[in-house]
Amino acid sequence: MRRRLSQPQHHEYFALINAFKAVSPTISEEQRKGLLRRGIEEYGISVDEAVEILDTSGLVIGEQLNYFEILGLSISDIENQSEDEIAHKVNDAHKERYRASLNAGGRPRPDGKTEEQWRTLLNQAHEVLIDPKRRDEHIAILQYEVAEQYSDVDETPLQELSDDDKTIDEISDVDRTSLQQTTHQTVPLDIDVPHDMVYIPAGEFLMGSDEKEAKKSEKPVHSVYTDACFMDKYLVTNAQFKDFIDANPQWRKPQPSKDHIDEIYHDGAYLEHWHENNFPRGKENHSVTKVSWYAATAYAQWVGKRLPTEAEWEKAARGGLEGMKYPWGDTIDTTKANYLFHIGSTTPVGHYPPNRYGLYDMCGNVWEWCLDAYQARFYVKSPSHNPFSDNISMENVIYYFREINTPRVLRGGAWGVDPNGVRVASRLKGQPEYTIQTFGFRCVLDIDKRNID
């Protein structure tokens, strides 16, 4: 007879497993061992209970599934397509392959699966790709096929984190010396930089990528000028967002008989990993996640800031380095960023070294909401001065943000994304109501031009 697991720590462990499952239905053997270890060490669950929870979770040991490949499609097949066109392609691909499987009879498949198992995969792929939110979640994790040049990336996991987790204050003296040597920016004498923000200077930079691994939406590389601004040094944390919802009950998570967020501003999963209005235990210094673009914009207004434009974000992420894949150069490893399931969840803000402007987590950890509308071919027609992608002005987007219903841009990649997806040029599309466990944000603050003349 199966045991009943009802203690709070079991619920938290279930939430962790479900977060993994929502990202990818398959995990590696190493990831399985890591999840079991976290259940035992972090949540105080017995070995038998952790194994039982994991074995009944629906997670499968094996290679990550690509539902596009299963249906004989690719991400590029649906770019710039309407939902009706995407549905038509997905339905046709599923019907064709399902019919072929039925006609195959009992012959063994080259991949070792039975035809019945293959049809189950076809049905799963159809269910995910026909649903806009689930499809975008799947793309957010796949993002790109891992490029051949990254096949030698060091995949040694970082040391296991405790509940308290490391913060920037615990970086070694050696690391601090290195950061002081590599971080540089010149702040005008008459500029007073706000607490926990950095100064991003005005000027031109080359935006986008023409590398072979770049998507069409990242091309062409083009010169862009942006005005100076201040940007949050860190991602907005759970603790900071709790202050916001405590002061603004209309943005709290849905709950009976109390003020809470309107259903039109989220997709049903808003802050679902929080217990009522409290963030998960020990995660106060982690990036807030499962917040919609609407909620992120509301938070930014509450603190007197705004979300960054896509151009501001990329310029800041590059930190003054031109033509590089990442904020620090052209190679990546697990000492520099949280990506490719090395940790399997968020890490505390400030855990990894900053870029040359002094910004943290511009690569990996969580995708970051930007203010702009997502337009796949925007770079072809992008203005050269303070580009902003939308059909209305930036001021109107900010003022009327509750009425926005077009997809928004996300940048930076996340903890479950491969090295190609965490490049500084990488772009992602998300509906403004999406609340996904790999979506977070940071803010910027405009500088009065009279103060920098």
C-alpha cells in the first residue's frame, strides 16, 4: 500500500519535480540523482519517499524530447505564422505520421520503440505544439539545437547549494580581485547612481548576430544608439516582489475572498509556487519567477522605474564588448552562468561574476521581460536611435500597459537553456500573460538629460 505524503516539505518537493516536468518531460540520470539528493538534503525527505515521489512523477530518464522533430517540423516552420496556420501545420503533420504508424503494423522501429509508444509520443507532441502557451514553453527550453562547437563545454555541476545559498558577499577574495579588474565604467561626476543600479552610458553598439547559430530574428547585425540609463544590478528578487504585492494587493496571487490579480493579467499559474503571499522557503534572494509581463511592468512603475527596451538590455548585457557571444567573451562554462540544467533551478542573484558594467545574471538563470513587442523581423527595419518595437510609443505602452495584448520580448536565456540560447543576441517571444518558472525581470531608470549634458 502506498504511503500518503502530506507534510509541507513533500509539497515543496512535489513543486520542484513539477517545475522540472513542466520544463522537460525527460531528465538525465545525473539530473535524477541530483533531484533525489535535493529531496533528501534540502527537504528532509527519506530516501524511500524521495524515490517514490520521483518514480511516480512522470519524469522519464533519457534524452530531451523535441516535439518539433517528432512531428517532422522545426521552430522556423512556425515563425511569423498565425495560430490558425500553426494549428493547420501541426494537425497535418500529426495526422500524416499517426496514419503511417497505424499502417506500419507490428514491424519494429529503427529507434527501438514500438509503434504504440511512437503514437503516444506523436499525441504528446501534438498536445504541446497545438497549445500556444505550452508550445512557447517548449521552445523556451529547446530554444535552439546545441551547436557543434559547444560539444566540449564543461558540464561539471557546481557545488550543491544550501537553503541559504551563496550571495555576492560570499564570493572569494580571488574572485573579487578578478571582478574589480574586469569591471569598468566611467560615470560622469554629476551623476548619482541609485542604490543597486549601474550606469549604462549613452552611445552606439552593434546589436544582433550574424553567426551561423543565430536565428533569423537576430539578423542582421546593425548599429544602434541608446541614451544613457541606470539598470538594476540584480534581477528583481522574491523578497522585493513580496514587498510590492504586500503594498498592492491587487497584484497578489489568486486566492478566495481576497484582493488578487485580475485573471486577464496572467495565465493561471501566477506565483503558483508561492504559499499564499509568501515566497518559497530560503528563496528570498532568488529571482522572482512565474510573473507575467503585466505584473513586471506594474512592479517597475511602483518603484518608479520601467522595464528595459530590448536594445537597452542587449547593450547593457554586452558590457562594452563588441561582437562576443556572451557578456564576457565567446566561450561559456558553469563557473560563469546558470544554464543547461547544471543546477536545475534558479540560483541567488549575484552568485556568478558580473559583466564589465557590473551587471549580474545577464546570461542564464531566468529569461528577462523587456518592454518591446516581439517582431521577428524588427532588425531589418529597426531605427538606429533608441529603437523600440511596438505600434505605439514607449510612453503609451507604459501608461496603457494593462491594454497590451501583443507578444513581448524576453532576453538572456535561463537555467534550462543550452549555450546557444543564453547568448546576448538570443531573443524569445512570450505572451504578456505568460507566467513561467523561467521568466523573471529587472528594471531600468531613465536619466534626466539635463543631468548629463
